[in-house]
Amino acid sequence: MQRFPLKHEADAPKEVEQIYRDFQLGMGFPEVPNFIRVQGTSPRMLAGTWGLVKNILLDGNLPRSTKELIFVAIAVDRECNYCRDAHTACCRILGVEDRTIRAVMEGLSEELPDRIRHILQFAVKCAAGPHELQDDDFASLRQQGLDSEQILEVIATASMAVYAIIIADATMLDTDAMYASI
């Protein structure tokens, strides 16, 4: 059972309504997801989350599809069904093949291209215990052609995934019906 009410557009102040529209358009969703609606009660939190999404997930030098796969891998590792379903839908919106998504969900199998597998392994390790990252972990990303800015984007995306998972799990969000149809 969801712990917080969802703030719908009709009941939202103008600044919240604007973020809802921007989020929906930026992410490519047919409607505003529960993850955003649950934060509508706190306009500052919502604005902060939207700032993270814009600057980490939607912008940068790494492809958004790679960042969405990072979210899926971390959501699977941390057993967050809401985030897994939401970011799987994002992957589909972006044209990521189902076999790639399946390979991520099944434990970062060898089916994945080396570059993606190394990025996802690093991100999952970063999310689980950043203090456990070793120089070899960073070297593996550099061997895959990532520069320092891209590695920082992987770290920021992993951090944002943990942030989102905590919100989704703590509020006990129900998975949006729209994710199944994407």
C-alpha cells in the first residue's frame, strides 16, 4: 500500500504542474509517472529531483540509453520493482532491444557488449559500496574508452539510481500501468 498520496495535475500548484509537463516531455512518457506525482506534495523536492534528472539522466556525454540500463541494473540488484519497471520502459522508449534489457535483468550476462557490461558492473558496485571501488575498476572503464567526465557520469547516474530507489521503496510506489504498454 502506497504511503503517500499522489498529487495529480488538477490539484497541483502551477510550478508543480510545469515540472510535471517538463518531466513527461523530457522522459518521453505518455503521462506523469507516480514517482513524480508522489513528490508533487513537496515542490522543492520535486524541483530537486527534476534538476537531477535533467542534468544527470537527460544530459551528458554518455548516451541516455546507457544511463537507463544503469538504472535497470541497479534496480534489479537492489530489488526495486518500481524502478526496474520504470527504467525498462525508458529503455524501450529509447529503442534498446529486449534481449539487451533481458541480459541486464539476468545478471549482466556475457551477451552484453563489453563496454556496456563493464559500465554496468562498475555502476552496480558503486551503488552497493562506493568505498569498495578499486583502481582496477576505474581502469576497466578507461580500457573501454571512457574518459574522466564519462566515468563521473556513471558515478552520478548510480547515485541518482540509489536516490530514486530509496524514494520508490520508502513511499511504496505502485508501478504505473503505462509501463506495461510501453
